[in-house]
Amino acid sequence: MTGLSTILIAVGLFLAGGAYSFGRQQLPKGVVVLLAGAAAMCLVAGVLRIQGIWE
């Protein structure tokens, strides 16, 4: 269970970094919003799995 949680958090941080980078490069807002949303979902899922709320 913690292996998948770690992967979800790592992917979420990677996507958040991509969203930040794309935002700084003035790419279309839709791409930035899509990456930020995906990052948020991965991070929340990872944290919920660690806490045992969502299995």
C-alpha cells in the first residue's frame, strides 16, 4: 500500500513542477490547469492512501 502511495505522491509532485514550469513559460492556461488538476488528484490520492482512508 505504501509503494503505490509513494508513486502517486512522486507523480503528483512531478506534475506540479511541470505545471509551474509551463506557467512560467506562458503556455496556454488550459495546459497549466490540466496539469495542476492532475497533480492535485495524485497528491490527494497518495495522502489518503497513506492515512488509510481510501484503499
